[in-house]
Amino acid sequence: QVQLVESGGGLVQAGESLRLSCAASGTILSINSMSWYRQAPGKQRELVASIPSGGSTSYVDSVKGRFTISRDNAKSTVYLQMNSLKPEDTGVYYCKLSNLGPSKWYDYWGQGTQVTVSS
């Protein structure tokens, strides 16, 4: 049983910054990946950034150089630092944990946090 709770969203002006947090409770297995997705109204949910347990971080091209994903394993928390925000970054941001169990990945989602960037 895993629970993910996102926080840190809000309304900001273009050029400002936000830091999203996702606190996980329950079982996080040794091989895992934590990711941030976002979804704007009428658009597909998009993978923004990911940070696997044993690999390099990755980002969608549109946020490279502006967003940074990190994790604090002692706190079971993943962060998304978002700088130089643009109106097109607006959307609901979701945290996802993927656990590698016996021959299968198990995915868990948070409920999302709204990010709105005004111009």
C-alpha cells in the first residue's frame, strides 16, 4: 500500500518559481522510479521528469534547463523545482511512483496539485 501526496502548487506569474513536493508513505522498493507528470485541460498527460533509483534524471525537452527533479530518500519525498515558469507550464502536476516487484512494475499516483502560471 502506497500513498502519494503532492503539495506546493499555486498561482504564480511568468518567470517565477515553484517547488513541488511529493511525500510517499508505504513501501518503496529498492528498484523504483519517481516521476512528475502534468496535464492541461484538453491535453494528454505528459511525462515531465523522472528520477529512477539507479539512473540519471530525465526531462521533457520543454522544461530542460528550467526544472530539476530530486529526491530525499530519508524523507521518502521527491521534489520538482520549477524555475522560469511559463504560461504553457500550467496544468495539474501528478507524482507517480513505480515499484519493481516480482517480474512486474507497480504504479501509484498522487491526486495532483494545480500549477497556474499567468502572463
